[in-house]
Amino acid sequence: MMKTELIALKDDVNGKLHMAKIDQGEVPTHVVEYWLNNVQRILGDTDLIEGEFKTSKRCLNGLSPKCCSNMNLGQRISELIIEGTTLTLTGSQLLKDTLTSQVPKIGVELPAQKLVGETTAEKSLEKVWELLMDGESRVVGVYGMGGIGKTKMAMVINNRILAKPGQFDKIIWVTQSQVWDIRGLQTDIAKKVDLDLSNEQDEIERMGRLHEALKRRKRILFIFDDMWQEFPLGKIGISEPTTDNGCKVLLTTRKKEVCNKMGCRAAIVKAETLTEEEAWELFLDKVDELTPEVMPTAKLVAKECSGLPLAIITVAAAMRGNGDIGDWTVALNDLRNFSNRIIDSEDIVFERLKFSYDRLPNEKLKKSFLFCSLYPEDYEILARELVDFWIIDGMVEGRNRQEEFLEGQFILKKLKDYCLLESVETYDDYYGEMSDAVKMHDLIRDMALRITNKYFMVKAGSLLQVLPNEVAWEEVLERASFMKNRISKVSIHPRCPNLSTLFLGGNPFLRSITHDFFVHMQCLRVLDLRCHLDKANHHLESLPDSISDLVNLHDLRLSWCTKLKKVPSLAKLVLLRRLELNNTAIEELPEGMEMLIKLRCLNLHAVKLREKIPMGLISKMSALQQLYLGGIELDKLYDVGGSESFANELLSLKELENLNTTFHCLSDYVTYVGSSKFNGLKCFVLTVGELCYYRVSHLGPPPRAAIQFIYSPDEGSAQNALFFPKNTKRVEINLFNDLTRLNELGWLIKE
């Protein structure tokens, strides 16, 4: 019995350890390892004693008089039982405690693909590796043209060090932007050593705290990728790399002078272009199959890419699957014409990348691609958000949301096939999980900005404290982006009659917008002023009344402006399709909400209303597909006893797919999900209970597929069975003592 129980406990512990290793990369604590070793020893001793016991029985039967051991077998068995019992009790307690601990991470493995150009790239890589491994070089620089593969080389170095621990105790990777930002650089480095500098405003204090945190660690490799200008390490808070502290710096840049000024001395490696043979091999790999007829012309096209891997990849992607010799001839002539106009190396890269853009098959794809340049450099753009903007802007059309979504996904795939966007994953604070995203290579973004120079004004992530003056806002301007800056006040009144998109989000210090800022923006369709949970705006309290006259507005986002109390009338904004007011300080709904009959998304998550939402208001918004009411106090949603009216309002929304809301009690919940008119939902959080509003208001993510039962009054609730929408992923039941039966829960447990 003891042996069986120990084996079961050991299997349970090992099972948990296995999952912890897979999910979090954690290892057993020393106590757990000690317990497992003892269990293994005891089980081995048990097997041994069982064998001796069988032998002793034969001895007692007279089979072999010399088999009996001098040691008292019974005493050994008794000791084994005592130790086994102790281990069983300890194991049972261990299962309740933490079994694992986190391994100190040297760094993060990066998705580095195989280096392009085996001979050329490998030679450069090995030079860099030798310099990092020798005892002399402390700062190593890699320079070369944009798109040549410097970042990929640094990624390979990063992963090689992780695979061969011992050289460094910590790798800190930082990607720099073209805009010099000492605070941003310090914050990025601090995060890698679990230091929070978000509340530290003084530059000297930030430098000192970071210096202290880094000084406690030895043998750090700092990788500064894509450096545009030099900076003193000490000004950041980084000690000079020395033999004593074991630290080194690896930097990549387009400029050799940056390497010199950073003190690389002789430790400088130039990333060379590919040989003609390597370029052709890469081109063949990316273009797939070529017919014998087009092969000679294709080889000349590859040669025109000047040995630049990024240019070869994008040009090959643009010609992939094309077997028409005429098209290939035109492509070759275009590239040669570009070459005749080339002035410098940047123009070489631009024209080759633009070649891929020019061959996008339609204007819809081109416009969708150029829209991505509104985001900051190296920004990971959520795929769902990008598609939403395309839909709102009219670039993606369909008879219903499903068709629009599929069309948006098709466009994303096409742009990725053309190597103009790359797939990544990023944290989606809307849903609280990792989600699909896309990213633009900085050179491809530069190319897009050159194309849109006349019609776009993009200053995203540029550390702006004020907007450009009126002169910069030309009448032909179509889109403007000032995302992720430090703008505190908008005091200009530009004349932009053609402006359709304005991104002002991610400005947590924005305090005021002048009353006439929006007066001459009659065509504005998208206005994004939102912030996020980690960088909320705690300053902006009101919006100018001129917003009320933006009659073409389709999308208004004000999330996480936590002091925003006044939103002007929306009565004229009859074309509005998306309205985000979540986590604002509004106490009453804006005037004219009843006119928003085309609204598809309404987010009122966690707003603290003083008055109840008028009955009949929600049902007037018959086009709603997404409705977020979580975190609103229950008595502001509907009166006790008014569940049927509230449920009927929800049930009248035939297009509804996403819902986050709360019900007073179980019977109210059943009135909704148990109705014959209930057609199901794709994503939802449905919460039941009087005590839930405080808790739900702190849930950032809108619904995925969860139901929470937090409290239910005594009256009649036990007579109600629980019905769950078929795609329910999580059920949480708390303080629900009168629940007696669950209906249709068996399938949920199985799934």
C-alpha cells in the first residue's frame, strides 16, 4: 500500500514539474529534488527487500539453510515503513506547495533564421564571435547597409551564447530608434534587470538607480541593435566594460563612425553584401519555381538587387509564381532604370523595396500597406486592430463582419507573402493574452513614408512635446499620426479638409485640446486619443465641442483617459461605428447616443455612471456587434425585477457577437441565455451577482468566453439550472452557496 501511494505521489509531482518546465521553464526546488531522490532510493530498497523476503521464505521452507541474513529482516522492513510513511506525508504536503523555482534567465532566445549567404555572412559572424570571446575587445561594432542582415547576425550571436552558457551571465538586448531617447533606453534596460523606473523623473536618479542594479551583476553582454548615434555609456548608467566586470557591448549600425565613437577601435566588422552566387541562391529560394524561359532574365533581375538580402527577398516575393517572360522583362527594365537614377546606397535600397510595393496587384493592398506606416518604428501592430482600422476606413468591405474579417486576413496574408510585413506575436492588453501581430522592417517603413510624404504626416514615437505648427498641416494631408509622444497641449487650429485619420493616442501627458482644433477637419473618419493600462492619461478632463461637428466620424477611441468627464454631444455623429469610453471618468452618457444607430462597437467597460442607462437605448443600436458593459454598477444597467426588459434589449441585437455584462441574479441570467431567441455569442464574459461590479471593474480584458458566478440571493435561485453557451471556456463560481445543480456542464468538463 505504501509503495503504491509513493509511486502515485511521485508521478503526480513529476507531472507538475513537467508542466512547469514546459509552461514557465521552471526547475524543481532543492527540497523537491531531495524528496524525489529519497523516494527513488526507498522504492529501490523496497524492491530489494521484497526479493530478500521471498528468499527468506524459501529458506524457512528448508530450501536453503544459508539464505537467512544475519540482519534482522523485520527490523529493516519496519524502518522502511516509517521512512516511507514520512515521505508520503511530505509528498502530500509538497503537492500543496510550490514545487518549482524560476531559473535565472541569461536572456531570451530570439527567432533567428538561418543566415543568408552562407560564406559571406558566416565569415562576418565568426569574426564577431571571435572578438566577443577574446580577452581584449570590450566593445564590438558591426556596420553595413540597411537590409544587409546585421540584426539577424546579432540574433544568431544571442542564441549561440544562450546555447553555450558560461561566457556571460546576462544578455540585455535593446533596439534603438532613430530618435535619441535616453529615458526610453534606460527604461528598456531596467526592465531586463527587473528594475522599475517608471516613477523616477530625475535623470540623475534614474542613472544612479540603474547603475546600482547593473553593478550587482557581472559579465553582462549589452546588444544595442540599429544604433543611429553614439552615446556615453555612463550617461545611461552602464559602467565602462572592463576585464574585471566581464561586461561587453555588441552594437549594430549603418554608420562606421558610430562604431569609432563608441570606442570599438579595431573590433569593427563590416557586414558585406552577398556574392552574385549567394544572391542567386537566395532569389531562387524565395521565388519558388522558374520556367526555363524566364530563368536567364530572372538571374539578371537578381543581380540588380546589389547583393542586399532584404531587397532580394522582397523583389523575389513580388515576382513569385509569375511565369510570363514579358513581366520579367518589364521588371528587369524597371530595376535598371532605377539604377541609372541612383545617387547613394539608401536610394538603392529604397528603389528595390519600392519595386515590391509597385507590384502589389491593386490599390486596396497598397493603401492597406501604407496605413501601417502610421505606427512608430519597430511597433508590433495587433492584427485585429489593424483589420478594424481598415474596415472603418473603407479599405475592407463585406456584407457582414465575418466577410470583412476574412477580407482583412486575406490582405494581411498578401502583404506578408510580398515580405512587406512580418508576423510576430505581442501582448494584447485588451484580451490579456498574446495575440497575432505584424511588424514593418524599419527600411520598409522608411520606404512607405517616402511614398506617402506628401499626404501623411507621421511623427509617431518622436518624443514630441508640441504638435507641428499650422504651416506643416497642408490641405492635401490625408492621415496624421502623433502616437506615443509627450504632447501636453494642443493649441493650434490647422486647416485640413481632407484629413481622414488622426492618431493622437499614447500621449499620457495630454491635458487640453483647443476648442477649434477640429473645426476644419470635416472629412475625419478616425480619431484615436486612447491610452493604455500601463500608460494611462490622468490629465485630460474634457474634449472640445468641435468634435460634435465631425459628421463623417466613424471611429472615436478615448479609452484610459481616466480623468475625462465631459464628452460633447454625439447627436450629429450618425455614421459612428465604434465608440470606446472604457476606463474614463464619465458619469453620464454623452448626449445624442440614441442617434448612433450604425454603431457596431460600444465599450463602456468600468465607467462609473451616476444615472441608469435609459431603457431602450441599447436596442436602438441594432447594428451592435460588440458591447462591453462589464464593471458598471448593477443598478446603472437595469432595475431589480427588470431583467426581462434588459434581456429583451440584448436579444434584439441580432448582430451581437461579443458581450461583457452583468446580471443581478441567476434567474436574470437564465432569462437571457435560456431564451429561445438567444443565438449564442462568439466571445463573452457574463457575470452574475450583486457583489461583482467591483471585481469586474478591475478585469482589463473584454470577453473571450467566460462566465462568473459571484453571488446569488436566496430567492428561488436553487430552482434554476445553469445554462452555458456552447463555446464557454471558463466558469468561475464564488460565494454561491445555494447552487444545487448544473445543467449541461458535463461537456464543459470534458472539453
